[in-house]
Amino acid sequence: MKKSRKALKAKEEEQKKKKEDSSTEESTSSSSDEEALLYLMAQEEENEVLAPLPIGFAVFMVHLATIPITGTGINPARSLGAAVMYNEKKAWDDQWIFWAGPFIGAAAAAFYHQFILRALMAKALRSFRSGTQG
């Protein structure tokens, strides 16, 4: 990461020198475009997100919570297969959550998108068209 920052700074300095040396409008505009690109790349590098860490933590917490219930069957296909093979009442007791959960979640997401997000977008569009904010 430090090498790439040093390389970006070196390229920025090169661009500044080129900008000072060039006198034409065309080279100045392309140079400023390159500077903007380098700036965005540097910003992107500084704001790295460690996605695997929260995902792994969430899976760990689900495993801790569901060991007594399903033996940590967080995969619906795995849990269905075990229920079919085991074929006892206890195996089927908690199957409903694997089928109801995704449907309830999808319905909640559809409601949120349809009535919350679209309403906010429509309000913003109306205020933009009328030239007011609020």
C-alpha cells in the first residue's frame, strides 16, 4: 500500500511538472483529467473496507446461536436434506424458518423499495423540477 501511494505521489509530481511545462490548453485539460483520476485512485485506496471481517463475524454469531437448534444448519439445502434423510418430527420442526424467512425478507425489501425509496426519489424529483429544496 505504501509503495502505491509513493508511486501515486511521484506521478502527481510528474503531472505537475508536465502541466507547468506545457503551454497548450489541450495538454492542460488532459493533465487535469489525469490528476483527477489519480486523486480518485488515492481516495479509493485510503477508504478500504474490510468486508470479510464483518461477514465472518456474522457467520460466527449465527453458528453460536443456532448450534442448539439446527446443529448450525444455516444453509437451507443442507437442512432440508438432513430433514429428508432423518425424517423425524424434530428434523421438520424448524424447517419453516428456511422457507418463511426469505419470503418475509423479500416482502419487506419490496415494500421498502416501493414505498420508501421511490417516494423519496419522487419528492426529490419534484423539488428539482420546481427549483426548490425540501
